[in-house]
Amino acid sequence: MTMNAKRRRVHDKLAGLPGVRPVRRPVSPGSAEEFDMYYVRTGRKSAHPLVILSGGPGVGSMRVYKGLRRRFAAAGLDVIMIEHRGVGMSRHDDSGADLPPQALTVDQVVDDVAAVLDDAHVDSAVIYGTSYGTYIAAGLGVRHPGRVWAMILDSPLLSRDDIADVRDAIRRLLLKGDDPETAALAPKVRRLVDEGVMTAAGGQVAARLYGYGGTDLLDRQLDLLLGGRKMLWQSLLRSATVLTRTAPYRFETDLVNRIAFRELDYAAEPDGLPLDPAAALREIMPDTPAFEAEPYDLVAEMPKFAWPTVVISGGRDLVTPRVVAERIASLVSNAVLLKLPTMAHGALDFREPAALAIAGAVCRGELDGLADRAPALDALPARPGLRLLWKAIDVAAAAEAALPAAPRRFARRRISLV
């Protein structure tokens, strides 16, 4: 994707926003060729600003988080966000062509963060990573430990081996019903899997409905499926293909998927059992680069982290489940584990008031008693737009329930969880 006239207009508009700066960075290690990588700083400057590393890889920072930066700055925080190389404003070389594959590695992304701190004349910062951004945050701790004043790991990744915990969490909750909250749902899910309706991709939709909409919303959708009503379900399945789409300056995965698959093993080998998120991703993106190697052994490196660290974990997170956060908290010395029972994946994106409160406390050095505030933080609302979205899904489910049921023609098959 070259820098066409339309992209150039958007690029120039974003480049003119207050606090936006380019940093010259090597296109690849050892290369003399450089490109402009962009970052933005918002709020009154402080000694230890809050560097926010978004999820993905592929989520644009400049455009997507403009409102969040404004709200965080209004709360007194000094915020830096970086446009990830290969995405949005940092997508192109000086000729306007896409960055080449060799430009896209975790090590280079981590070093970009250090380069931004150099350009901003910041010795050390509070590093807030969410989802994929937690891996980059931890990578900064490995490669540039002196630049970390404190760290917040929101819905964190640990290693490619996390997939075993993700599979176990999804199957335990949705297939086995081991949790009282989902015990009544599991027989319905098992029946739909047995009848071939609940595929691997469908399992991811079900996990999302449970995480962000609660058991009531998922239960209603399961009843619709059992009644042969699949209109809303098909729409939700289509929305899962967002990983294959590009929304310029907002969501651009086409270049940086190289990192996701080659270094982080997002497309792990399916295990052949029901509701496998690895199989779901391969359904959506069948042609993915083969995994080569993880850049860091965080299990070995995290015990060396000596700075204050807060780990945020949602009780309904089926993307990076609680057991992963607990393992990370056990590895990092004196880490504070914040358990938010009704939160799904990502406080920064889905529970912004809680993320702001946590970030503010860490920036002020007020970690004592933070764990005791978990119930109050969990009670803070989701963003208004997200509440409206899930309400709209709930209304659509109620409307579909009022329609005549279609004939059900499913081929039954036995499922195995071993």
C-alpha cells in the first residue's frame, strides 16, 4: 500500500496535531536507510510520563486513541503514544512505499520505544501495555531496563505457550461449565458443538459475548441457535473477520502480522478438540507465516524486573485468561495483581475509567492499597459506545427471538474433550 493522495491528506492532518513528532529510525537492523516513525505527547510534561502501548499488532495509536489521550491529559497525566512501525503514520519509507518485511520484528519495535524516550528527553517512564502491548512493555524491560520507572501490564501475554491456558479456560467455562456462572450454559454449548453449529470460530464469538456482554447475553444467543435462529449469529461471525481487513490509520494488520505469527505464534497448531482459538484463527486466515522463534524468554527475564509492576486481569478474559496474569505476577518481584471479576480482555479499550484510575495511581506512586480497590475499579462502567453496542446486540437478539424459527437440519456428531 503506497502513500496515495487520500492517505497523504490524512497523514498530513494527523502530523499537524499538537504534540506529534517524527523520529528517524532505521528501516532494519544495520541498514543505513531510515524512515519517519511518529509519536505524540499529550498533557503537561512530567519526569516519568505514561507511555501507552496498544494491542494488536496493527492497532493505530494516533487516530484511535485521540479521545483517550485527551481524557487522560485532563486527569493530569503526561501521555506518550507511538505509532507502531508498519502501521498508520509509521507505515511507509521515505519513498512512500510500505516498509519491507525485514523492518518488522519485536526487537525493533522495542528499540523504537527507547528511541522515542530519547527524542522526548525522558530518562524513564511508566510503561502501560495492553494485550500485545504488554509483550512490547516486557521487551523494553529486557532490552532497556533503565528506561522503566514502573510498569502496568493490562491483560498480559507471557509466551506462545499461553495457548494451552486459553484453550483450557474456554473449554472449562463454556464446554464443561466448571464455573457456577456458566454451569447452565455449558450443556447448550455442548449440544451446539455436537450438532456442528458451534465451530471454532463460533467459540470465539461465544467467548466474546460472555466476556463483554455477560452470561445473560450469551444465554439468549445460545437459545436462538438451539431454536434454529441464526441471523444474528451469522452477523457476529462475519464481524470476526476484522483481522483480515484494513481500516487505514485505525487497524492495519497486513504488514505487522509478520510479528504476530513468526515471533508470537498467534496461529498455533490446532489440537483437534472443540472451541480451539488456534483453529478459529486459521479458519479466518488460512495462509499465515510459520512460527520461527520467540524473541524473549519472559519466564526467565521477568524475575529480574525490579520496578513497581501492576498486572490487570479480567475474570471474564478468555483471550489472556487469569492464570496467565497470575503466573506473571508470581514471576515479577512485589507485583500487584488487580483482579477485576466482571472485566473481559483489555481495561484500556473496554474499561477506560478503570484504566485511567490505575494509571493515575501508578504515576503518583500510590500502589499501596491498590489491590484493595479492585472491587470499586471493577464497578466502573465500560465506555458509553461499548455499552450501546452490547445493548444493540441484546435488542437484536430479542427481535430475532420474536421471529418464526427456521427448520433445524444439523448432523449430530459426538464431541471429545480429550
